[in-house]
Amino acid sequence: MPTPETTAPKLEQLGYRQELRRSMSVTDVVVFGLIYMVPMAPLPVFGVIVNFSAGQVALVYLVAAFAMVFSALSYKEMAVRFPIAGSVYSYVRMGLNSFAGFLAGWAILLDYLLLPALLSVFAAAAMVSLWSVIPVWVWIVVFVVLAAAVNLAGITVTATMNKLFLVVQLAVLAIFCGWVFVDVARGRASLELFPLYNSDGFSWSIVFGAIPIAALSFIGFDAISTLNEEARGGGRAVSRATMIVLVAVTVIFFLQVYLAACYVPRGHTFPAGDAENNAFYDIAGQVVGPWFKVVITLTSALIAIFANSIASQATSSRLVFSMARDGQLPRVLAMVSIKRQVPRNALLFIAVLSLVVGIVGTRAQTLLTTLVTFGALTAYILLHVSVFVHLRVRGRSRNVFLHWVSPVVGTAVLAYALWNANTNAKIVGVCWLAVGVLIGLYFRLRARRRPAAGPRDASTAPEAGGAPTHA
């Protein structure tokens, strides 16, 4: 019986040429996904989520994982059928139409353009907490430039460094978790219920209001799909890696935030500023010792967040590359380096933007965080719609759960989370989408006046695609 894996069109059949180096194994893709999602991702936002959720930080991460499962399933289904590097932009473009695809790409650009900058801000804040004599903007420049240099060296170098960074992060987290269990065994600590359910402050609106911040930790399986043109096995490898990574990080995230929350007194609120941003580091120092606070802070800033910055720049540049290749962004951003086979101009663009946004947004971590997730969750909703329309309606699929129940439930959960997001983030996010609608309409009107240069959406037969230029 034919399966999506065997009937999926090749990259060339969708109108593109194989320009990026296809050298990554399933293991490489899984490691890349884990690095992008960062095993230590909850550390910088732990205090913020504790404050938002009345201490129910573990529950927030479980609900966020539940919301992300449906999105991961939709990514998995589309990755197999459309082995293209553009992630949600390409999937919605092929599944619905070019206008909807542009809006999905524009929405997640809010995530992909801001995330590298936000990560540099997180890393700089952690370093300043140890060495305040060096200005925060200096750290931002260092992290952005180094991440860009690694990516420009090629995807093989990036994959090798990712494995080393992952081992270090997991080792440090294992020390923290092991020490907590030793405390519990010796009676110096106890495993509490309130990180999962606090009867004094529980409400679903509070929990869902914190999800856009917690979801920052889960934004990563979508980045895996940007490697569709560089993974050996294409869509099959990407779809497998997507589900493996989501399950793994859910366990890792839940364990660390639950154990840390057991050391936070019921009803405690961290003061805004350094106490809120460094809450996890302070708890780690309290549990293990002052020396470990230095170790986990350095690991978070120099290893975890820096590794995520590398992965984030890589995935952001590939989305920009894909949209530019289709004429949805300036075509100069589609230029590929012949020697390294990386989207060089897109990488440089992301690096420069990260520097500007990172330095300007140093004092706006919470707003940047919610903006990043606002863009991602909006794009995920469009992805669910494309799965439902393309596979259930047009394709008349009989898979009720994957192509009917999952996208509908996923859309409902994400829409509710967006409704409860930070007000300022919603205002800025809606304005960003409004600008995207105007730009998308401009491209649509221009396309009607002349033949499209790129491949058409899935409702029509793909034609010769726009090939990237080379350098």
C-alpha cells in the first residue's frame, strides 16, 4: 500500500534544485532539534513563569507540551509530503495557497527574526550577573558574531558542535536533578504538589496566560523542518526527529522546573529584574552550592544559549532563504555560498538584525519573549488549517485523528493561549500581521500581472521554481 513517504514528490518535482548540502543523519537532526529547543531553556524564564502562573510552573509546561503535540503532528504530516526547507511557510503555501503561505511565513518571521536577538539578550544577562564590569551590549556582540561565524563555516561544523554542546547541558542538568533527589532522600527537601496545582491561585486563564512564555522553550520542532533539504532521508528523517525531540524535551523540561519549583515557597513572587531573571540560577546555587551557580550560569550562557543562538541563526536564515527564493523577500537573500553551501546573505542579514534588536531590546525581555511566541503560535494555527484543508478536505483522507481531530484541537488550544497572551505583545503582533497582509496583497496583485517565478502552491501543478543565486 502506498504511504506518504513513498508517494511524496521529490524536491525537483516541486520546482526546486538541490542547492544545500544533504549531509545530516536522523541523529544529527535530533541533536539539532534538542539544541534548538535547548534542554536548559526553562532556566532564563523560570522566575517569569512562576510569577505568571502563581507557582504552577510544572503545570504550565505540561499544558504547553500538550498544545505543541498537535502542532508537531501537523509538522510531521507536512514534512513527509513537502520536503522543502521553508518550514511552515512552505507547508502552508503548498497546502493552501501562496497568499496564506506568505502570511504564515510573515507570522513566524516575528519568531525567527527576534529569537536570535532574544537569545543573545538572555546570554548577556547571565554573563553580566557574574561579571557586571563588562557592558551587556559587548556580550551581545560577542555571542551574535561567534554564532554567525560557526554557521558560515557550514552545516557539518554546526552539527559537530551541537553534539558537544548537548552532552554538556545534559550533564549539568543531571547534577542538579541528582542533588535534589539526594536532598529528598535525606529529608532536606520534599516533592510538592503546588508546582502542578495550587488551589490558592489556580485558574485556566492564569495557566494559559503563561503558555506563550513557556512555549518559547518548545519552539524548535518547527526549526527541524527547515532542515528538510539537508537531511539524508528528507521528510522521513525530519518527521521522525520531530516526534523524538518533542517527547525528549517534554520530559527534560518538566523534570527540571518541577524540582526547582519545590524550593520556591508557596505563594512566593520573584521581584522584577535580576531576581526574576536569575531565579533558577539562585535556586541551583542554594541546592548544590555557590560553585554550582557559577557552573550552571556559565553553561546556560556559554553553552546552552550560545548553542541555541547558532541553531536559531541557522533556521532563521533558511526561512529567509526559502522566502527570498520564491520572490517573497528580496532575492539577494537567496544567495548560496558555493564553497560552504549555506545561505550566506540570509545568515548575514539575521546576524545584523540580531545585533540591532538585541542591543535595543536589552530591557524588554518579557515583551520580546511573548512576541516571539505570538508569531510562532499564529503560524502554527495556519499550519493546522492547511493540514485540515489539504489532507482532509482536498485529499479526502480517512485518518480522522491526524487530519481532522488533531488540527482542530490544536487550533483551539493555540487560539486560547494567544487570547490570554500579554496585551502589548498582542497589539504589536496584530500590527505585524496587518503589515504582512498589506505586503501579501501587494505580492498577490503583482503576481497577477506577470507569471510567477517560483513554484505554485499545491492546488496547481508545480512549475519550474526560482533557483537561488550563488556566491
